[in-house]
Amino acid sequence: MQFSKRRRRQTIRKRIRKKIKGTAEKPRLSVYRSNKDIYCQAIDDVNGVTLFAVSSRDNGIEQTGTKTEIAKRVGQALASKAEEKGVSAALFDRGGYLYHGRVKALAEGAREGGLKF
């Protein structure tokens, strides 16, 4: 039986979440990619709290260029926000998406900003 794209992504997402647990010192960076925008948040799974979040809809993110370039800027903004909060390392949760395109650009932007995965 074939699953729809959405159902397949949800299955992969559950498989990833079994292995990854974020803490306050090393939060889980959860990525959500819509057709137009990309969102990322740092989550402390132990306390069930979102520490901070960044998206392509934020005012500080320049909206010119391709969606991949915007995703890279979101990653850099994420790294700077993590630095403000005192977070230097994190676990990357790709959310069931392939590590390719915008998801990869966001991760590379965060690494360039000084965040370690």
C-alpha cells in the first residue's frame, strides 16, 4: 500500500523523533518547510519548552532572492539568536524532509553562524 507524501513524511518524522531528544544546553532544532516559507525552532524536550524560534516571515530576514537563499539567512539568524541565549550546540531535526535544498541551506547557514550540530 502506498502512502501519500504527507503520511510518509509523518512516518519518517516519528522515526527521527524516537532518536533525538533536546535539552536546555543542546536543544532540538525542528524545521518546518511550507511551500512559501521556512520555520525553525529550538526545543527543550525535557521541559517541553520552545526556547526560541526564527522564520522567513520575521522582519529581520531580507525577502529578496530564491527560497534557498532566504533559508540560508534564516539559519544565520537562528545561529545569532542561539548565541544570544547562550546555546552553542544543537541537534538538527529535519522534520521528515530530505536533507536537501532549503533544509540543507538552513543547516549550512546555522553552521556558518557558529552553531554546532
